Amino acid sequence: MEQIWHKADKTKQRTRIKLYNTLVRSVLLYNCGTWALTKTDEEKLDSFHRKQLRRVLGIRYPTKISNKSLYKKCEQTPISLEVLQARWRLFGHVLRREPSIPTNKAMEFYFHDNPSEPGVGRSPHSQ
């Protein structure tokens, strides 16, 4: 891949972006609908994605480009948004499955109403 990125004059930008989407992005996003990401994880993924896009375009350190214009130039979106969309797609698939499968049972358990009233519990001073 390094040879393709560095020979920008021999390969078209469109071709390099297609190669990135096919070979890198697809592996990066594999099974991302099941990930439980923190805000820091999302920021790191987005940062990695932007770094790779800059490499694909041949943009090096002194040259600056805003994230918004980078995404627009490459016709891409932040990875964190794609992970969120994948999670919603997976959620929709799970909802359409029969109630007896383990994923639906786990979801039912997670969202099950607590019979006790909120705020009622052990006193913080009890031993």
C-alpha cells in the first residue's frame, strides 16, 4: 500500500480512495456494530481515519486541511458515524428476530423494569 500512496502521480486519487475503502476501511469496520466504544475510542478511530485519508491524498505535515474539507474531498464521513449507523442496523435486525433467541433475551433483561422504586435501596451509611 505504501508504494501506491507514495506514487500519487501514477495512480489517480479516485483509485487510491477506492483502494483505501476496499482494503483498509472494510477491515477497520468489520463487525463494528457490536463494539462498545467510549468517546476516546471514537476520537482515536476518527483520527486514524483522517490520517489515512491524508496519506491517500498525499497531504504531508506543513500543509493544513480542515477535517470537514478532507471528508468532502474524499467523499467520506467520520468512522464514528459509520459505527453508530452499523449499531442501529444491528439493533433493527435483533428487534425483527424471534423473541426466543439469546440476543433478544439479553435485551429484554437489560431493559426490564426494576420492581423497586428509584432512589430506594441501601443507605450509604449502612454496613
